[in-house]
Amino acid sequence: MSLSGALNAALSGLQTSSTAAQIISSNVSNAQTEGYTRKSTNLAAVTDEQGGGVEIVSISRATDTVLFATLNSATSDAANLSTQNSYLLQIQSILDSTGNPPALSSGLNNFQAAWTQYAASPSDQTLQKSVVSTGQILATDINKIAEETAALKTTIENDLATNIGELNSALSSVQALNVQISAAISSGQTTTDLEDRRDQAILEIAQYTNVKILQRNNGQIALYTSNGTVLLDGQEQSFSIGAGGNTIVTSTGGDVTASLSGGSLEAQTNILSTTSTSGNGTGVIEKLLSQIQNFANIFIATTSGGTSFADIYNNAETGDSELASSFFTADIGDDGLPDLTSFSVNGDLASGAANVKASCATDICNAFSAVNLAVTTTYDEGTGTYVYSTGTTYSATGLTTQRQTFAGIATSILSGFQQAASNIKNQYTTASTQEAYFKSTYASETGVNTDSELVALTNWQNSYAASAHVISTIQSMMQTLLSMVNA
């Protein structure tokens, strides 16, 4: 090898060391950057007429496709349960579950106690007014539950629409990065930072739905859901909220609600579902409204058997200035159940224009202790009307209970949602821990260890110094040679 060849080889070593030091510097400066992966140089020996040397053939990033797929799955699970947990906590707030007792139970207990006192002294106007006022409080508690549940439903629908928009935006970002990566590969540029950004966008998508990654030509990827629904493959899919506010459709109108499993989208559509109500976080709004409606119906419905709360009041003897019927009133919906926002004590009682019947007080007190006055609502095809009957079974969407007093039914409603919230919270705690574990593990596998980088920097520094020394030596040898020639 000639001196000029040796000089070229040393220069290549100098350039390689300099570039490697730049990469290490970038690694160290981004050690705390979310989503940044460790970059490294891939070297190859150069053998040519100029004397050879070394060159950087590529710059690669640390990655683990299996671990990244596991992290995606854990991210989806945690986001799904986090969303459920958040909404069920709001349900608990609506039901005042932390109250001792909760508002619904407290209102019912006070209403029952007022009737008991009134039955003992039916001529006492103060006790008669207490029956009315406690009935108003119970009705207000039911109104509040209905209004706050409706507001929560609107919030969830808005959150669903927002998350769908964010999913569309993240998919567009991945496709844009696909194009940039292909262009960089074609022009011989490094793509590692672009791939990091793409991975971060994929993790964002995983918060909304499960995502599977498929490799495509020229550095591009395709994204599908776990059951094979396309999210992106050459072109990103576009989703929107469907009719009714609780489904997700494609740009062509196809319903993909069931396909977008995992993540916050599944949690939101499940909670809003009116067709599927099995599971702790499924059909929650439907279950809550149905159970409270059927509870309120206990006090509104009149039955053929004449044994309901309303029957007992209506059928009792009416004295002077006493309200003849309908202690409680409400608009009745197409499903035969009361509209909860209109549920109230009869206006004549509330205004004092009429008094509560005294003759029914004892029987009403007995009704509070009975376990066979739950009201069942059925539709009579022949007459086209709803028919009500009393019995031992209280049944509503998501809850069936036997032989319960009015207070027992209220407790069953409250405890059912408390148990569902507790189950989801426990599952979320587990899922969150798993997500944190895989996130930490992936960061350890692919992230920057500053101690290791500084050791590598020292090695490259020594290499740089050695190459520089070789160059200096060759320059000295060449100077000596020129001096000899000129002599």
C-alpha cells in the first residue's frame, strides 16, 4: 500500500469516528426524549485502488418488533379500561355512591319514615306536609340522576366523536411518514428518526383501538385491527360517528364498531350501547336509566290487581280536601315507563291545594315492608297498551332481583353499579401496571443508556486520535520523502 493509500484509509477512519461521535452525541442529548430509540453505525471495510479504509454503510435504530407489538396491545387494554373506569366513576358520582347512605336510599328511607309518622298521627298537618316534602326530595333525587345521566351520555358521545377525529389524524400522520420514509430510502437518506415518529403515531392509534403492523415495500407499513379491518394500507381509512351517536362507520358507511376492539373507542361505544348490555362496562347508560325508570314506575303504575303503591293510594277513601289519586305524576314514554325528568309529587300536593289521604297511611307503611310489590311492565298486543302487574320479581335492563322491598330494590341498583365500578377499577389497575412494565422494558431495550454511550464515545475518541496520529505520521513520512527527492 502506498503512502497516499494509507493516508486515504486513515482519513476514512477519521471521518467515520467523527460521524459516530455525532450519532452518540445525538443519542445522549435525546436520552430523555419520549419515543427516541438508540442509533448506531453499521460499518464495512473498503477495499479499492486508493488503499481501502472504512465506511458507514447505514445508520440503524434499536428496535424489537415483538416487544413493540406487545406494548401496543397493552396500551390498547389500558386505554380501554381507563376510559371505562373514568365513566363509571362519574356514574358513582351521579348515584352518590359514597354517601352514607346514598341519596336515593336516603330519600326513600326518609319518605318511608314520614309515612310511618303520618300513619301514627294522621291529623297532624306537620306530618302530612313531611310526607309531601320527603316525596319531593325523592322525586328530585330521581330527576337529578336522569339529568346527570343524560349529560354524561352527551359527554361520552362528544368524547367518541373527538377520539374518532384524533384516530383519523394519527392515521394520516402514519401515512405521511410512510411517504417520507420511502422518499428518504430512495434518495439514500437515513430514516431512523422518521421511523421513531411513526412508532409514536402507532402508539397513539393503539390508545383508540388495537392495531397490528404489517410490513410493506420500500419501508412502508400497513395497519389493521386485530380482526383484519384495514386502518391503513397504501391509504389511510377515514372513520366517523354513526347514526344514533354510539357507532363508528367508514367513509362508505360500513359499520365497523365491533371491529375497532380495544382502546377508548370500544369502551365508549360499549358504554353507549343499547343493544348489548352484558359486562361491567357495556350498556351502562341504558342499564342505569332502565333501572331507575322501573324503580320510579313502582310509585306511578296502577295495576289490575290493585296492589301497587299508586293503587293503594288511589283506592283509599278520599276525605275532604284530600287528593283523590296520583300521589306521584310523570309523563309516560313510548316504552310504558315514566319520563324521569318529569317525575314529581302531584302539583296539588306540592302547592298545598290538596292534602295527603289519611286513610291509606297504614297500608302505604305496609307496602314499604312488602316483598311482592315490584311492578312488571308488559305490552298487550291485542289492545296496543301497556299492562302493569305487581309481583316478587323486579326486572330491568342489567338487573333482576327477587323478593325485595322498595329499599332493597334501591340498594340492589346502587350495589350493582358499585360492583361494576370496583371490578373495572381493579382490571384497570392491573392493565395500567402491565402497560407501564412493557413501556419500561421497551425503553430499556431500545432507548439510550448514557453510561454505555459514554464508553462508546471514549472508544471512538481513541479511534479518532489513532487515525489522526496515523495521518500525522504519514504526513511526516511524505515530507521526509519530498526532502530526499528535492536533495
